Amino acid sequence: MDILEALDEGKRLSEEDCYKLYDLDLQVLGFYANKKRLKLHGKKVYFNCNRHINPTNMCVDTCAFCAFSAHRHNPNPYHLTHEEILKIVDDTVTRGTKEIHIVSAHNKKGGWEWYFEIFRKIKDKYPHLHIKAMTAAEINFIAKSFFDGDYSAVIDKMLEYGVDSMPGGGAEIFDEKVRNELCASKVSSDNWLKIHGLWHQKGKQSNATMLFGHIESRENRIDHMLRLRKQQDISKGFNAFIPLVWQKDNSFLKDLKPLGSIEILKTIAIARLVLDNISHIKAYWATLGLNLAMVAQEYGADDLDGTIEKENIQSAGGAKSANGITLQDFIDNIKTSNLIPIERDSLYNEIKEY
């Protein structure tokens, strides 16, 4: 079957056809991606009121793309206490935050208890808050450091201490040759997928990400999406895919030109067409900028992420996301685009239409 015929009929694309998608014109990809997006979500644009907290930037791993880790180009190492984290939570709750998103570096200081006890403290004080925490990379690090490599034991601890869903970080690019150059000491691609599969077996949901725009090829991106599609067929727990645009400032990857808007929009549209079994495609404004994230809503994306309030990881690499974005800015930008602002919870239950 011709690839355009498959797209017209809304059928699942073969792996062979998926690798041909980048050959199509941006407007052709946008047409079919937007058609799929409208079928799934109409003109709704989702976002949530969330607060990102990054408890430490002291990391044992040395990922070439990272500007956040303190032992690279970041001269300001820090390690928050639980009291400092709770103070942040106390403050953000007053502004209606509903999700606490906690992603940390890989640091043995304090043992596994330092990672998990803060979740219980937040839940004890604010049982209504949704805790999204522990990337597969963090789980891999904690399992190897403290649990004899037992991923299931770490996941059981997450559930015991109050984690509600998993973020998608640490996926980067699944191709192992590329991964060896980017993050050789981090969780492998197979184990990233295995960890999310184990989490899904518990009836829990997670995000999936892909970091692109560095040394990977277009074929690497398609391979990455196809591996996610295969995993989703099995475990059915990914609620969103987040293509993250790599931020080049302060990294150890040199002489790389940033991607242009056309390549970024093509990748988002292709994600919508390939990942037919993942409901939501997120245009993460923290790496795209809000303007391009809004354009992406017409190229297959249906979500912007959230207000964030404070962001350390992407902003360390040059993104203009350090201080988050206001709820009103989300609403105004979505309405101006003739789309419908929908505040959601972390699992995509609709809270309010503006």
C-alpha cells in the first residue's frame, strides 16, 4: 500500500513506511498529523498546573549532552534538604498547583531514603497532590546502588512512598551506538523500556520522551518511536510522548547547529503519525519556546505540558524556561490560536475548559 493511501485510510504505518515519512513535505505531514489530532482531541489544547522540583544537580553520570550536572559546566552544585523541598511545595500549593514533578540527578548522598521519603512527606501533608517522579534512569541508578539491581523492588518502594506516575526522562535516543556517545553510563534503552513496562504492569501510567537535535539521525528518531510503539502495544501505559529539543549551551557536544523549525515540526507531526497507540503528543514549551509550541498544535501536538514555575534542567542548556509560565499566558495563547484551553490533571482527566 502506498504511504499516502495508508495515511488517507488512517491505517497503522508499516515500519518501512515510517522510515519514509521525513521524505514528505512538511505541509503534507502537517495535514495528516492534524487530521489525526482533530479525530482524537478536536481543537482542545491540554495543560496542567504543575511545579518542577530538581532536588540535586550532583550526578555520578557524565552525559555529553547535559548542562545541568554540577561537575560539567555548571559551577553551582546543590543538594536540597527535605525541609527545603517542602517549603517549595508549601509555596506552590497556594497558587493552585496540582502536580509536583520531581526529577533529580544521580546522587548517592542520603541513600535511597533521601529520594523516597520526600514523596511520603508531601503526600502526608497534601494527599490531593499528584506526584510524578523517578525517571527510568533514576530507577536504574537506585536499583544498582541500593537494591542489587532489582527494578521491581524500587518500583514497589515508589508505590509505597506515594509516587503516582513516572516522567519519561532518560530515554534520550534508544540507538545504542548514539547512546554510547551521549550517555554510556546511563540506563540502557532495553532497560528503560523494561522499567516502564514493569511500572505499567502495576496499573500505573508514564510519559515517554525522545531527546533530538544533537548527533542522532532521522533514522534514529524513527527507530526510537517504533520501539515505543512496540512497548505500548504490550504494556499500554504511556499517556503522552514528549519530543524534547536538545539545548546546546554548556554541553560537551560541540559544533552542532540547532535544528530549524521545519525539522522540529516534521518530527512532531511524524510522532503523531507513527505513535498511533499513544493518545497525546506534547509540544513541550520549555524546549520549543511557547510560540513554536503553539504552532506545533497544528502539526499533531495537543498538549503544552504545564506552568512548571521553576525549571532547572533545560534552562541550564539555554532554554528560556527558568521561571515557568503563567496560567493566563497559556489561556491567552491558546484562545488567540482559535483553540480550546483545557486544564487537565496528570492523567489527562479534564478539570476545566476556559
